[in-house]
Amino acid sequence: MEGVSTRGVLSHLSLLEDQASSRGSRVLQQPSRVKELRAKVEALTSQRDQLKAEIQTHKNLQKLRPSVDKRRAAGGEEDMDVDSESSELLRLMARHSELSDLLHAHHLIGGYDVIKTRQGKGMCFSLATAYEGVYLDTYNLEIDLRPKVRITRHNIPPFIPLNNLAEQSDLQTGLRAFLDTVSQHLNAFAGRKQQLKLVKEQHKSVEVMESNLLCSILVLMFTVPKEKTPLLCTLEYTDHTRCLPTRVHLDSEDKRLPDAPQWKKNCSLLTEVPVHRALTAIRKSRDIV
Amino acid sequence: NEGRKMSENTEEVKLLEAQIMHLQAEIEALQQQQQVNCKDITFQFTGQMQDALAFLCGQTQDLEEMVVSRLKEEVEELEEDLKLQTRIDGISLNSCIRKTLQNRGQEVVQLLCLSGRCSELVFQVEFQLSEVKDGSRTERKISDLNLVLDSNDLQSLSSFLSRYRPAPINNGKII
């Protein structure tokens, strides 16, 4: 019987041993899981602190710059009291931000963006165009200052007489006047081009027979209701600094049509109001389809 | 004793897991706030400004003097650019305040308040600017224009102003 009980004890002992070792491995697992979790906490904490620091920096910068909300709310002196270690850096950042905004404002208010080129020996101007509150294409003009003021490169289309305009203004003394004139030509061109685009979009019943690159000539084909008589309308824009035509001419097989009082009124309208809007009015009064 | 060690570890695990969840929630909230900040144009930094921000957040190994001096150099360049631009435009701006009203990827709407001087005329102008990206071009529109001028001669400006304002203009100063 001793043999049996010994076996029993031994097997019991080995059972306990097994239990102990499996518990032991579980205990071993816990430290590595804990290590893993601690590492994760550290990583997340640093990520959180990073975000907090960025947000705080933004806040500090905001305190140093006037803002729309502050101006409307307080209307008084800004609170410039920034409690931070790197206040010189923050002040520089605020000034940088202010200067960038002022330069952006110059850009928006319709001046000519200028950057210096070739170590200050040249300047590059950007001329923006706009029509009816919408900004259109921007053109660039590079000018050498030394030995004398002259145009070097540009992307202004060839049908704008740049060299003629340069000769007419004295580049040496009146650079700004020259830029103003070029801008006027470019804006008028952009306006005429935009009007043509709007005519095509808004008035499908009107056929564009002819137009030129400078958009200084526009020939449109109207259809008069009733007999569906075709009526050819030529718009001449001889003043290239303007978006309105200087002359409107009508042609029809029905010779009486252009002299009709209604059409004399419409021709007048076409010289006073941009073509796409004039056409809307003319179609509304059912003079054309 | 093994039993106690085990329950301590389980406790610690639970604690750590709770901490992790808490941190993740904090981070998500901060990221949302960060997103709001970043949509504001005034906080979209590049170049030396980005370096300075990185320094302030403890993200770089650069010395403070280095960061400061590089930023100072860039600020001085901007001062020069502003002087030149002021000379060319003949307009002297003394303040520009920008606020992003809306930033939806393709479309950005800002409110701008400018004040300055042109010849002898002192002015303040405020308007909304909407910029929509359309391929390589950006379409920009001005609306809600408000102009304050120290002048009684506003008639000559009324047609210009009426293009950007929904309401008709009365005589006298416009605010």
C-alpha cells in the first residue's frame, strides 16, 4: 500500500508543480503586459502634451495679435500680457504674422504685387485682372532697374501693345503710371473676354459668329421672332481701355429692321450696358428669341 | 504572496488601461481643437514660422538663439518687402485683421478688416473674401464691403461700392 500512496503523493506533487508553473507563467506574463501598457501610456502622454503645447502657442500668438472678435467685443486696448518663457520668439512670430497679413492685404486691394529679383537689380510685378467682383487671370512683368529701367520678361499677350505703352509713359520716372496703363488695358481685355464667355453661357439662342483674340470685335447673330429673321449685330470696341463697345452696327435682309425704333433703343443699350446683360433685357422684351 | 502579486498586477493593468482610455479621449478632444485652429489661415505656418512653432512645442533640437535669429532675418525681409510694396502701391496700410469664417477644402471664406492711409485720406475697409479653387485657377469674390472714410465726398465712390454691397448707399459716412 505504500507504493500506491507514494504514487498518489507523487502524482499529487507533480500536479501541484504543474499548477505552480502555470501560475508562474501567468505571473511572468503580467510584467510584460504591464511594460507594454506603461510604454503606451508614455507615448500617449507625450502626444497629448505635444498637442497641448501647440494649442497653447496658438493661444499665446492670438493674444499678441488683434483679432476681429476681440476688436468687436472689447473695442479697447488689447491684452498683450503673455506669460511665457520665449516671449521674444513669440513677439517675432506675431510681427511675422502681422507683416504677412499686411502684404496679403496689399495683394488683395488691387496693388501690384512686387518681388525683387536678381539681387535687387530687378523687380517682378503681378498684375491681377477682375470683372464684376470676380478675379480672373494674373499677368507678370519683370523689369530691370539698372542700368536703366526696361522690361525684360513678361507673359502679357502680344495683342496688348506693351512696347508702345512703354514708349508712351516714361519708364524711368513714371513706372507706376506705366503699370496703371497696362493694368487698365489688361482689365478691359479681361472684362470683354469674360462678357463673351457669359454670352455663350447665358444666351444659347444667340450665335457668336466672330470674335478676335483681343475681344475688340464681336459679331453676333440674333433671331428675330415671328419670321425668325436673322439679324447680324457687330460690336466694335475701339477703345481698348474700356469694356463697352464704341459702336454697334446691325445688318439684316429686312432693311427696315435696323431702323425700327425698338432696335435703335437696343443698339443704344448695347453701348451702355455689358453685352451679356443687354442681351438679357433684349430677350426679355422679346425682340430676339 | 503569489496571489497578492497577481492581484496587484491585475490592478495595475486595469489602472493603466483606464489611463490609456482617458488619454485617448483627451487626445481626440485636443485634435479636434487643433483642427479648428489649423483651418484658420493665420495659423498655417511655413518656413521659419513652422520651425519656431516646433521649437516652442519642444519638437526640435535647435537652440533658441538659432531659431530666433533665423526668424528675425525673415521678419526683416518682410519689413523690406512691405516698404517696397507700400511705395509701389502708394497706399500705407497700418493694420490688417483676418478671420477665417469658413474653410471647406475647396472654398475658403475670410473676413478682412484693413485700415490705412492713401495720400491724405485715412480709411478703414472691411469685406468678405471667398476663394474657390477651380483646377489651377482660384476664383475670388468680394462681398459685404464696408468703407469708412474721413470724407464727405462719397458720391464718386458709390458706384464702385454698390457693386460689392447688397444695399443701396446713403449720403454721408458709411459704416
